[in-house]
Amino acid sequence: MQEDRLVVILADISGYTRFMVENRTSAVHGQLCINSLIDALLQNVDIPLTLQEIEGDAVFLYARDPGSETGWRATLDEVGQKLPKFFDAFLAAAGATAESTPCGCAICRNSDQLGLKIVVHSGTAVFHELAGRSQVSGPDVILAHRLLKNTVSSNAYLLLSDPAYELLGPQLSGDFEEHEERYEGFDRVAVRVRPLDREFLAARDDLYRLGETDLRGAVDSYLDWLGQNLPTAALQQARSPIRAFGWRDRLLMLWDAVVGFRLAKGRLRSAIPAAQLARGERRTEWTGRRAPDSIR
């Protein structure tokens, strides 16, 4: 058991949980989307970051002080470089799994409400083992998790506690707004927030600027990926559904994912580009309307 400095990073995918319970299609597609988005985030997890746990639709990471001031500074530099990459990876995956589909389930109808919230806090933690698993615990770990429940109105932002901002802020681009949260046991907590709604919308718009050849290539790649992963997502929902599904619905999940998808694959190759074009036209109507006042 040892206490060390660390940086805690919590990446939370917002916008899926409330939609996944609508019907079995939403449940399977939501599971598939969550898996793909988490996989995209985890591709950027390497030294000095350690994956502690996947908590539903959130990823709990940390970077530990290696034991020297020089090593700690190098660790902080690498963490600062990785934070923007999480958003880039998330946007690329979201475009494929949530936007590039004609599916009418709740997940796809509300894809514009999808977002990524990243909370960063720095402090100390106790490193120990429990039941053979490495654990980190302490007040600063608790505070980092509390910060996920905040009063920031945006669903796409980077939030750093003041201790984290002091360490990482100088190397991060963009304007950070001063903000304050209150939590039982911690009283007032000063944070810095950079809303990213506008960046999210701009990056998603890139999907609709593809030429016809690139668009169809992206669709083919998406359908290949979907065919490989849809049965697994359906099986996960059949085994451990997000809400109570009867066995009939569970079997239909598997049928839709395996047989139904294969039968529809040819139609989807032409339907997806058409859906993207229509959605792109609608996007121009609500892009400005949905941006929070603070970033207009």
C-alpha cells in the first residue's frame, strides 16, 4: 500500500442511457455504439495512462507519479497531449456508429445529443490491491467522480479542477471559463471548463462534405464493421439486458442482428448515403440553434 500523486481522468459518454431503454433495437444499437466509442477512447490509452475501470458508459483512467520530479513533469506533458486525442477519436467513431445510419431507433434519432465529457482532477491516492486487483482510492478519487455530476449545461466539454488546471492548463489550447461546484464533504470546488459543442458540430459536419466515392467507401467500411460486431452486441443484450426483455425479444435481438442485417445489407448500401444527405440538410437548420448561449 502506497500513497502517490496522480492525475485522474474520467471520460463519460453522455446521451445514450436514457435512449437505450426504449426498445430492443435501441438496446442493441446502444450497446454496439457504447462498445465502439469506448474502444475508440481506449486506443489512446497507453503509458503513462492506466485503465482502472470501465464504469458503464464512462472510462476511469489515471496517470501515476513515477517517483521523480522530472518523471512527473514528463507524465503531465504526455497527459496534456492525450486529452485532445480522446475527443478526436470519439468524434471519428461517433460519425460511423451514430450518424452514418438510417436506423430509426432512439439512439439514431437523437444522435445530435451525443456528447463526451472529460473530467480531470489531480491530487493523491492510495494504491493497493484488493482481491488480486490493483485499486486506487482516496478523497481525490471520490472528488473526481463527483465532478461528473455538475451544473455545466453543455454535453461536450473538458473540465479540470483547479489543481489539474494548474498542472495541465498551460499546454491546453482554447479558452477555459472559471466555474464553481458544490459537493457534500468538499464544499466549494473551483474548476475550469472549456465547452466543445461548436467543435463537435463542426467535426460532425465534415462527414457530410465527403464526395460520393469517399462516402460510399465509408459506408462499406461501416457496414463491414457492423456485420462483425452486431451479433456480439445482441448477444450481450440477450444475456444481460439493460431492462427486462422477455425471451421472445431476446431471440428477436439475435435474429435481427444476424439474419435481419444480412438480408438488409444490400439495401443499406444505398439507404445510408441518402440518409446522410438528408440529415446533413437538417443539420444546417439546427446547428446554430442548439449551440449554448455561452459559446455562440
